[in-house]
Amino acid sequence: MTNEEKQTRIRPWINPEERVTLHFLDAPDLNTTVTGCTDQLVDLSIETHVSHMRQNISVPLSQIEVAEDFSHYTRDPERPLQRQRLMLVINEKRPPIIY
């Protein structure tokens, strides 16, 4: 999949009310929101174990695999319900969380 195709699949999910699934090698099945997407980077806000604190990272599109997660559904009540949501897979370890 090219960066342009990835960007096309990710952009509709830029919504602070909508969660996507994120997998790292050492931290699978994380909830995150997509906060931005350019032709080179995806900006993510990952939920942490500390309530109301999020880990904000930018990841190159070249390191991301895009798929669908059929085990979760969408949350935003303003949009039609979807039985699956976006899943991003990064084949690296999760960056350390700095509090």
C-alpha cells in the first residue's frame, strides 16, 4: 500500500471522538485517536494508564500498516454506526511514556 493510499484510508478517522486500534510489537490493542495526517506523518494521541493523560506521537506513514479491526465498533454518536474501525500496526516497540 502506498503512502497516498494509507493517507486516504486514515483521513476520515481524524476525529477526537472516534477511537482507532493501534498495535506495537510490545503493546498490542491500544486505543488511540488520529489527530492529523500529512503525506509523510500520522499524528496519534494514545490513551495511557493515567486517566486524562495521553501520549502524543508522530509516526512516518512508511512505518504503518493499515487494516480494519472487526473486534471493535465506532463510538461517535453523530456518525452512523460501523461494525469495524481502523487499525494501525507499527512493527516497532512503543516509544517510552514521559509523564
